Amino acid sequence: MAPKAEAPAAVFPKKQKKNAENINSRLTMVMKSGKYVLGYKETLKNLRNGKAQLVLIAKNTPPIRRSESEYYAMLAKTGVHHYNGNNIELGTACGKLFRVGTLAITDPGDSDIIRSMPAETA
Amino acid sequence: MGKIMKSGKVVLVLRGRYAGRKAVVVKTYDEGSTERAYPHALIAGVNKYPKQITTRMGKKKQESRNKLKPFLKVVSYSHLLPTRYTLDVTFEKANINKEALKEPGKKRRASLEAKAKFEERYKTGKNRWFFTKLRF
């Protein structure tokens, strides 16, 4: 995706906040109604057997792990969303009291995260 | 949303004696088995890569440097890194299978077959990436 810094500042911060809220609310929907796996090992497992439908990676995951998850997702033809926040925030967004660096959604449930997110993100 | 591990896929071995080597998945066991309760695969890989040859070398020297040493192993998926490459080499299911790896005689025959198939493919010049050592 094109870096957001190029647009006029007045418009931008609003749009970013809206996007962040969007993904958070969609994530809570998935946590409530869908199926997901948290953690690097489980996401790789689900990518290998083709069950993962969307992979979310926190911003502060180490670059090797991040590119490895992206590569697996590319092989599995699964979308990847780079969550705009670190693993603490991603854990909070999932409603958990621990950090989550990588997570995979296997069944979105009532959420439209799969349909809408890949359109907005890289 | 596709399965990644399929036979014919080129894979890097991440752990063990053969760590860093390239291998082909011969057969996958997604559901595990009685002996191994985890998803694993039978892979055939290159243990010793063929050496570089140049035009200055004589024919005999080139032939001796075109040899490679294979390995066969049953490895868990978590110790493999799949790549986007594939190597479509058909192995004889009768010779190369999990049971063959348990008996020394059968195992030797299986590695000889893997060696022959790999060297044949190497000589055609295709799949060059597979036969080059991964530098790390």
C-alpha cells in the first residue's frame, strides 16, 4: 500500500483512526462468533493445512518471523493484514490479557473481516 | 487457503543433521501415523551438492564433479520450510517409501534410486536452484 504520509494531514489522522477501529471491531466480532488461532506456531500449522483464511501480524514482530509468516501465507494464497499496533495492542484487541504477535482467522463467523480487510490492506 | 505441503514441493530442512539442505517432498502424511502423531513428510534431498564445473575441466573431471549424495528422511512439517519451487521427479513408490527407511538393504537401494534420479535431472540443467547449495 502507498505510504499514508503523502496525503494532507487534515484528512489523514481521521482516516487512520477509522481504519484501526474497523479492524478492532471486526476482530472482536471474530473472537465472539468465529474461529481463530493465536500465536506463531498455531498460525503456521493452520497455514500449512490450508485452514487459515486471514493472518494478522503485529507491527513489532521480528522481521524474519514476519517475512516467514508472509511467505507461508503467499504459498497458501491467504491474505495477510499488518496490524497497526504492537503485540500488546493486538492482544488487547483480541480481548486477551496476553500479547499476541501473530494470529490466524480460520472461520470468520459473522464478521466481514475476510471480505473487507484484504481490499484495504497490502 | 490452499494446502502448502504437497509431493513435489521443494523444501528447506530446518533442523537436524541435514539442516540447510534442499529436499523434495516425496509423500506427505498430513494426519500423522501411529508411530508419529504429528504431520510429517518423507523427503528426498541433497546431502552433498554437486561441485562447480568449468569449461576448462576435462571430461572425466567434470563427470566426477557432477555426482551428488542424496538423503532420505521422514521429517515433521515444523522442521521444514516450504518454498515456491517444485521438482517433479517421479520416484518408484515401491523403492522409496517409509518402510524402506527402516531396513538397511532397502534403504541403500532407495538412496541409490534417489541419487540416480537427481543426477539425471541435474545433468539436464533444469531446476538449477535445487542443486545449488543454500549459502547462509
